[in-house]
Amino acid sequence: MPNDIYQSFIENDVEIITIPLNRTVFQPYQSLEREYDWIFFTSVNAVKYFDFAQLNNQASILAIGNQTALTLRDLGLNVDFQPKEGFSEGLVREWSSFVNHKQCVFWPHSHQARRVIYNALTRQGHTVLEQVIYRNEFYQEDQEKLRKLILNAPIDYVLFASPSSWESFFQTVEKFQQLPADFWSRLKIAAIGPVTARAIQKTQSVVIQPEVYDMPHLYECLLQEIKREE
């Protein structure tokens, strides 16, 4: 959380509790030994766990999200294309309009990645090379922290940055036999973007969603919501 946002929460008497609902873990993989035209980095973690010895210096780079693009630039790499919309459907739509010929795309991602990019691009005749380079795990210690928090303290707002984090939260809560009666009715849920929101809305309502799909804007939207409630 940016320090200025954190200070704003403190100034508004907001207690912030952070519990990792999905920790990323390196997934061993074999190096790719093929040439490709584009490489798609769809998260900061994809950059973090990628073996850049595989990088084809002639390939163009796509990055989803401001933070992913910034992380790549900090490594001295140029980002050739960044979709305005920070989710897979937007990426496919915008990039497909940008390229003129069939391309070979290298896409390193997590084991839980949705199939939107692969399915859409292969239907269009592009070649997509995949590599699973990390996975998400909900650690037992984090599960216990969440259980204690829910049973011992009222929660007003909860923020989710991915569908998998929501699934970890919801599955844990659903196992409780002593869940406070007003738990869901009083809880206000914030989602980072439409993909996460759709996952949540299968069972619960989303109150907060920023127009720009990143954490700084999500925090800012939450802060504005809290101020309106005062």
C-alpha cells in the first residue's frame, strides 16, 4: 500500500489488516527453445518468476497494468504495447486490432490463469506458447489468521485483487459453523476489476470497483467510500 494512502487511512481512524489469501510460489518449468514474435506479461508475478534467459530480444513485449509495465521498465526493457483495459478480454480486443498478421505469442503465467487469451488468440489463427511459471497457495497459517479475524473482530470492508483470493476467502468463510449472523449483510466488498467482480457476484455483491484496475486506485476508491459513510 502506498504510504500516502496508508496515512490517509490512519488519519480517518481506519484499522488495516492484511492477510495473504494467495501466496505465489515458483513452479519449476522447462526452458522454451523456440522463437516467438511477442511475449505477454499479464502480471507483476509473471515478471518476477520469469527466466529472462529465455527472452527473445527481437520479440515485442506486451504488459497488462501499470505496475507490470513499470516493473519491466525498471529492468531496462521496453514495453511495446500496454492495453488500456487491465484484463484478458480487453487485452485480446485491443491487441488483435493492433497487429496485422498472424503472430507467435509466448505467454508465461500462473497455473490458475484463465484460458481467455489462449482460446481467443488461437481461434484467430495466432500461435500461443504457454509456460506455467508459478502457482498460488493459501498457506495454513494464513487460513488460521483469517479464521481468528472473522470470529473475533467485526469486518466492515474487504478488498480482493483476484478471483483466486476471493475463492480462498469464500471457501474459508463457508466452513464456519459459528459465523456471525450479520457477517455478509454488514460486509462491504471491493474488487480490483471486472473479472474479480464477476467471480464475487456469483454469490455476493460488490460495492466498490475502481475505473482503473490497479491497487492504488482500489485503495483510493475505498477511502472515498469510507469518507462518504462518515
